[in-house]
Amino acid sequence: MTQQTPVLELQNASISYFTRAGEINVVPDLSFKLEQGEALGLVGESGCGKSTVAFAVMSYLGGAGRLTSGRILFEGRDMSSMSAAELRQIRGGKMAMVYQDPMSSLNPVMRIGQQLIEVPIIHQGASKKEARIRALHMLKEVNLPDPESVFERYPHQLSGGQQQRVVIAMALMAEPSLLVMDEPTTGLDVTVEAAVLDLVRRLRQVHNSAIVFISHNLGTVVRICDRIGVMYAGELVEEGPISEVFRRPSHPYTRGLLNCIPALGSDKHSTPLVPIPGQVPPALHRPKGCIFSSRCAYVVQGRCTDHRIPMEHVRDSGRHRVQCVRYDELDPYRRPTTATSAAAVAAEEREADSVLEIEHLRKIYHQAASIFGGEGGYDVKALNDISLSAKRGTTLAIVGESGCGKSTLAKVLTGLEEATSGTVRLEETDIGKLSVEKRGTEIKRKLQMVFQNPDSTLNPSHSVGYAISRSLRRLKRIGGRQARQEARQLMETVKLPADFVMRKPRQLSGGQKQRVAIARALAGDPDLVVADEPVSALDVSVQAAIINLLMEIQSGRDATLLFISHDLSVVRYLADRVAVMYLGKVVEFGSVEDVFNPPYHPYTEALLSAVPIPDPDLQQKRIILEGSIPSVTDIPKGCPFATRCPRKIGEICDTTPPPEHRTASGHRILCHIPLDELKHFEPVISTAAE
């Protein structure tokens, strides 16, 4: 391969799937190049063809998929001309892929070491001894503690983040020229995600691999990539350097995606989210002209709709391309803003009454010594002295890493678990020790829940209208005819056609099913809605629509929202008050303005430093959390965060529980560091000018 030859080049590639219905052309004409050491991020909504492109690059399309025209060149060689043996040698050797779910790449019955040493043995002819040395080196290089121990473990003995690091190590074992990564951090905590992204960026510099990075999270693309390619319905509608595309987006679809994202410095009172109207057109009904014309606010009939739109270079740029005939006629891009007074909003919150009051809540699980019971065992303090409150018509967000107690808190609130001690008052009723079976209809009506995965709560055998009507009949004690009528009204409330009540869950998209779940939660006109990660699995456009829907419903019904999430950008945008949890304790609590600005708890500071921000103009301090998370069976006597805290001040952090600092605004921080010192922390996120 000469120095000028790209690692990867797609030349007018057309990809189709062949089904009983005939040929479905999902990617009609795609062209781009990727040089050695370069990283290209592919973004877009679900179904836009990102993963299809990844599988085509790896020649993994299976029996139904086929490259019907054009060429895919790897290091200058046409992959369609390679034999099966040549492809097997290249895959895992010169090119490798990292999937979203690491367990799809790991054999559950083989030790980690066995799986790693196969790569250099098969692709480089290494001896078993040489392969073992290299495998241990790679485990160390991906920052896994005690590589010798990890080498001997099975996949199920590692956490999700550790499994993903093993898969990355496996992909890099043969030092490939090309690394394809398909949503590699989607299911990870924000701190683990940041560590994996830092790892990928560092290893890219060390190994000089070219990377195709596929993600629906534009923040991760900013952190990893040099260039971004925006895909829509199988077509590349915009491509260019990260800085140019984010500062001067030229395609209406790119602008639409950016308008859907809650930027970390924005909030619901100042920067409205603007979902992209309509749906992605099906591949069988591709329009004659611009692929985005049916959803575009700038469309001109005839000019945009009569013929295929070619890719053009933006102005005099040699690297920024766009597929739009009107790109140079659009106004300079600015995010939409409103002028709602934050002070007025804060005053309204102070005047509101409390719907939820939690005081000294504890939830302790006792684990028996064995599956047969008997004496001994140990206690797990899932919730350890939690005190929180939420006012009517406001949003209280709960954030923290997996295992911090967020979901346990939701289970206690909804009656799926009973509190060990403390009080949980919903208006005037203590519901902490009332299991769901003991709760009357009125309490169930007042408190409803929206889950992360609506499929797990919708019966596939019944229509969605039946699910909503059933809740209406039980919670409102009304007849079937009235329930069916109100179900249709609720569908319209969540912005779905009323006749959708006749559909089964399988006939709806993910965003539509989540709207149905919200409609069912609203059936009893609740005072408190507990939403557990309701938007984490959705495309940015659908996410924006659901967030706007929650805000509209909250405003119209004066409901209180308890929002559980690991996405701090969404939390910053949506919440009024925020509770930061760590190992069953609330380490920081206050208004969203207080929590997202100094003084921070050191854990909050680390979380903010880990958030992938979709803005190349913002500077972000990175704080690496080292050390291990303590076991819930052996929580430290002092500060629970002491084992990982980069600002630990001494032995007192290990031996003495930290005091609670309180400010005049009600901001609470659980830390040994004096409040005056915490106030002098530098902001984690700042603009380049600052």
C-alpha cells in the first residue's frame, strides 16, 4: 500500500437486501475515503444504513445482503474480488469490528485468555507463548486491572465496561489497519463510556489505525473523530471535518439533528428542542428527488423534488460536502432560543407544595450465606439514609452510575419493594412500607411509572388500546365504552393518531411504543410519574419529541416527574432539581443550576467531566476515576467515594462519615472538603474564550 492509498474507499457503493418482496436497495450510492490514522463518525437515525455500511465493509452482509454496484476498496484492493480464504485472513487481522454488545463477540464457555491468543496464532502465525505475552500486554494496554487474573476469567465474571475493553483488546491484537466500531458505548455508564472513549482515542494514536465509528450520540463522535458523515435513508447527506460541520451545518437534516440535542449548557426554559417532523421514508418508496424533501422546512417543489441531488463541496472547502441544492441560501445556523426568566421559574417552584417527601429512607437486603439459607449471610445497603423532596409540577432527576441505588429507589416508590426504615410521603400518605398489593386504587392512581423498555410492559397479544383502557377502568372505575373513548383521547394527548388504539405493540416503532407507555401512565391523571431511563434507547429526534411531550404533559397536568437517567445532558436540560447518588447515598442535592456549577461534590465533578458533549467549541476538563468501586457488602466506614476520589484529603475520608454542607439556596453536598474550598473548583466545562 502506497502512502497515498486510502485504507478504506467506497466508490458509488450500492447495497441491497433480497427478500421475498424482491430487492430492497437500502444504500443506493455511497462514496467516501478514510486515510491511515483517521477517524470518521457515521451518525443518523435508526434505519439510515449505518450498520449496513459497517457490515458491507467487513463483507458480513450474509446471504440476503449484497453489494449490487460500485466498489469497496481496502488498502486499494477490491474486496468483492477476494476469495473467502483471503477475507477470513483480513478479518481479525488487518480489519476488525467492535459491536455494541460485547457478549456477541465473546464465547461464554471460553476463558478470556483463550479467546485473545487465537487472534495472533491464526492471523500472524505466533506461538502460544508469544500470543500469551501479547494478550497480557493488550489487557494492560486497555487499562484492565490485574491482567493475569482477567486472562483466566470467563466473560460473565467481568463487568460490561470490562467486557467491552476485552473486545477492543481482541480487535487490536493484530494491530489492524481498519477498526469498525458499531455503537460501542451505548449501554455503558457515563464514566465507563468516557474511559472507553479515552482508551479508543489513545490506542488510535498508538496503533495509527483508521476508525469508522458509528453512533447516534453526537457527543461521542466529537470526542473520537476527525470527520463526521451524516447519513439519512441510506445516503450520505453531509460530510466534513467535525469543527466545520458542527459550527456551520449545511444540510437541513444535520441542523435538525443538532436542534434535537439538549446541549449541556441549555435548559428547557431557554433552548427548546425541535424534533424533526415526519418519518424516514421506506427504502421501497424512495422519492425521486431529495431524500429528505418530505421532512424539510426549506423544500422547493420541482427544484428539490424532480431529480437526484448530487454531493457538492461547501463554498471553497475541499473537505466539507453536502447533498442540498439550497445549502448556500440558508441562514447561518443558530440554535432556537426562548426568553423565559429563570428567576420567575424558580419563584414558581418555591411557591409550589411538596408532592413527595423522603426522609432517612433505608432499604437493606439480607443475603443468605447459601442458596439453602441457614445462619450467617450479610446485609446489602441499597439505600442508605436518603432524604429528598419534589414539588408539584417540577422535575426531580436522579443520576449516578449503575449500582448506586437509582432503580431501588424507584422500586420503593412504586411499591415493588418495601422500605426497611424511614418515611416516603406521597402528599400526606406514608407509602414506604406499603407494597403494591397493599396500596389502594387512589394511591396507585396518584403514582405511575414509565419504564426504559416499553416492550417489557406491553402485552404483545393485546392492542395498545386494550392496555390503556384496562388502566382507565381500574384506576378511574369507569365502564368499558368510556374507557375506550378516553384511551383514544390519551393517544391524541401523546401525539399519536387515535386509531392507533387498534394496533399491536409489534406494529409500532420504539418511540411510538414509549408514547403508549406514557399514555398508560397518564390514565389515572397521576400526581407523580416515575420515569426510569425513558429516552436512553431512542434516536435523538424521537428523544426530543418524548422530552417535549413530558414537559407539555407536566405543564398541562401540573404533574411531578421523577426522572432517572445517566445522560447528564438530558438531566441538565429537563430537571429542576438533581440528586446525585453513589453507593446508596445522596452525595449532592440541589437545583439544577447549583449542581451543574461549582461548588461540586468531587463525584459530581467527575460525572460532568465524563459527559460526551456535542460541541467542539466547549473545553472539558477530564477527571479519571481510578481505584475500584467498593462492594455493596463492604461500604467504607467514612466517605463512600473515598476509594476513587481524586480530591481525597487524608485518612479522615476513610474513617469518618463526611459532614453535610448546606448553602442558602438549599444546595447540599456530602464531603469533608470545606465548602469555601469547594466553591473555588474550576468549572469542568467552559468555552474556548474562557
